[in-house]
Amino acid sequence: MKYAIANLFRDERGATLVEYGLLLLLIVVVVVAVLGTIGGQVSAMYSNTSNDF
């Protein structure tokens, strides 16, 4: 039993999946922040362009 528990803590196969998940989460947070920041400006730009025609 002691060997099985020690082996469980040394097993790092799932660590890569967790790292990729954290990286994906970071990318999503950055994209949402950028879209929230410039979203209104882009919307205004398209509205102004469509009103000019």
C-alpha cells in the first residue's frame, strides 16, 4: 500500500494536461480582456462606416 501511494505522487503523466489547461485558461482570459477593452471601439468603427454609406 505504501508503494502504491508513493508511486501515485511520483507519477507525472497528468501534469502536462494540467499545464496545457492552465495555458489555455490564460489565453482565454487575455482574449476576453482584450475584446472587452476594444470591443466598443470596433463596434463604433463599424457603425460609423455603415452610417457613411
